[in-house]
Amino acid sequence: MTPDGRFDRRGLGKLHAATALGQRHVAFRDSSDPRPHIAVTFGTRPEAIKMFPVIRELRRNRAIRTSVIVTAQHRELLDQVLALAEIEPDIDLDLMQQAQGLDALAARILTGFTTALDDLMPDRVLVHGDTLTTSMATMACYFRRIPVGHVEAGLRSGNIYSPWPEEVNRKVTGAIADLHFAPTERAARALRRENVSPSAIHVTGNTAIDALLATRDRIARTPSLAWEIEKLRKRFDGKRLICVTAHRRENFGEGMREIAGAIRELSDRSDVAIAFPLHPNPGVRDLMLRELNGHANIALIDPLDYVSFVRLMEISDLILTDSGGIQEEAPSLGKPVLVMRNETERPEAIEAGTALLVGANRNSIVARATQLLDCDASYAAMAKACNPFGDGKAAARIARILAEVHAAHERATRPCALTSPAANPVNS
Ligand code: UDP
């Protein structure tokens, strides 16, 4: 523990980094605990947001032992969510390095996660979504013959370079997992098209909506949790507020410059204010600070903790983003979203009429945003609350299915009383 009573994750990370080099081995396996052991793993902010409802539901079930392994491929953004959700990882691999390349990071996750598996020896690992943590943890499990459950399975854009490398991370995981928790019927169809057995696919809804609805209720009960956003609201009182986020690799360089140009143009309107939490990646942060700093109608702010960000979405009139998770959340809050990408693996919001693909293209972002700001009918058509991605009960469904699967496995592998020597004297 740290002096202020918090769990010292970095210390554990260092211990396990040493383990990965074969210097020290710590066995966490509790052989006296006969319950099925599920290890939940993640490494980034969006995964943590979408996995914390699952961890809570699993921990409610006393018949299951749940542990948490984080790779921390993002450090600060992950820590914000761990603190908010009060999750203390059993193992923290603390793998983030500055300017980390995909190849080196993938290799570190694969070897580090294998060590974590050898320490914990879980009966199953639960991975989430589309990150390198997802695909490399899955590979590590495959090498150790440990079954994998995939939460948020089946999203596909059909283009292996967009989102990159996320499309392939999902496909690798989909090829190995034996339980696929698809958020929507469309995702389940994509898995069936790839010959995943229908009996291994469960349509549960997206746990993003569980996290969102619970957090919205929490803010309603304790508004002071989002005090930072109230300050912002007062600063921009009377203006139409646009919330912006951008971080996708495909948009680095030219795309980010186009996005910055669009924001500058929109912020020249006297009736508009922009709130832009900057992703810490220098490819976003440095460029946006250079292009947008000092404009009276633009607030360039540090990444917000999840509670504050949910509140920011609630008070915004319009959201411009290239994020995957925000495309899922915004429809449940009734907020129109302009998706600054050329394709999406989440077309459900577009079909529901609450999101539009505008690309990372200055003219098209400005044209669509202006239409929504100036035309009440266009705005009303998109600002309708709906839940194409889930009903807020996905995590409970996932936990119930896991409990059933492992209870059935336990029944199937339990030695039969009739064949034991005591019950069958002929054999004794
Ligand atoms: N988010 C947050 N703080 C911010 C910006 C976003 O907590 O300043 C949340 C957002 O509500 C969503 C998730 O982070 O749940 C999306 O993460 P990101 O856009 O980084 O990743 P993606 O979803 O594209 O993988």
C-alpha cells in the first residue's frame, strides 16, 4: 500500500516485470480454493470502463473466484478508471513505455501475460474488445491451453487497416475464444459468418451502456462529483457546447490537422464553445495545442475522469469524435455524434440515425456540424435517445453465462459416485 492507503500497483508491476525475465517467481495459485477461477484482463481506459461492470457482477457470485490482471499498456488513463471503480488488480504488469511501437508492446504483453498466467493459473481468462492486450493475452492463453471468453466480440469494419490494428486484434481473438459475448445481433452475425459455432455466441448488449447508465445515476445522486464540468458550463454559459475527442492512429498527421482546422472554423462562431479533452498521445496533444491554444471559445483540457466525461457529454449539444466507445455511449444520452472516421465497426448508431460518418475532413465536419447547429429539424432528427448497443444489463448476463458454463463443466468432470471404489465393491 502507498502511504495514503492506496494499493501500490506499480510495485507489483515491477515485481512481475522481473518475473518475466525469469528472476523471481511468485505463485498466486490458491490450491485450497476449488471454485472456478476467472482472470479478467485489460490494459486501456475504454477496456477498464467496459470491464468494471463485469468484474462487479462476477465478484457478486461467491461460486466463482475472480482475479484481475492489468497490462497497463496505457498508464494514467487506466489508473483514472481503476481509482474510480475501486479496482485493485491482482497483477499489474505496468508495461507502458514512452513512444512504444506496436511490435515491441505486443512482445512485452505476450511474455508478461504468460508469466501472469503461470502465477495465477486461472481456469479461464476474460478479455475485452480490440487492443493489443486483447490479442496478445489471448495468444498467451492459447499457448497455455487456457480457454478465453471475449467481451464485445464480433465488431468488424471489414478493413484490416481501419481501425488499425484493432480489426485484426478482434479477429485473432475471435479465432481462439470459446465464448463470444457479442453486444448486438449484427456482431453475432459477423461471428457466425466466420464459422464461430452459434452455441459459443451470446448476444448480451455492450457493457459500455451498463457503465454509462450507472455513472449517469451516480452523477444525478451526487452532482458535485462532476464539479469540473459545472465550472466549464458556467464559463460557456449561453453558448452551444460541442464536445470533441480524437485519438485514432489512422487520423495521425493529415487527419488531425483537418480536425483541428474544422474546430477552429466552428469556434469562430460566437454562439459556439468547444470542450476538447486532449488524449495524451503527442500525435494529438502537441498538434492540437499548437493549432488551437489561446482561442477564447475553445477549452483544451486534460483527459477527464470517466464521471466528468459522462457529465460533459450530458451537457453538450453535439459530439465530434473518432472514438469507438463514445459512438456507443452518445445514443443512450440522446446526443448527435459526428464520427470523424471513414468507416466504423459500430454501424448500429448510424442505422439508428443518431450518428453520421463525416471522415477526418475539415469541410465535411464543418458542413454537418453547421447544419445541426442551424437547423432545428436536422438536430431533432438526430437527438433522439435510443440504446442500439445495450440495455445496461450486459454484465449480469455475461456473469450468469460464465457461472453456468463453469458449473456445467464441473458437473461433467466430477468423478461419478458409481465408479468410485467405495461405491462399487466389485472393483475394490
Ligand atoms: N473518456 C473518458 N475521458 C475522456 C474521454 C473519453 O473517460 O476524457 C471515456 C469515454 O466515455 C469512453 C472511453 O473513454 O467510455 C472511450 O475511450 P477512447 O476514445 O480512448 O477509446 P476507444 O473507445 O476509441 O477505443
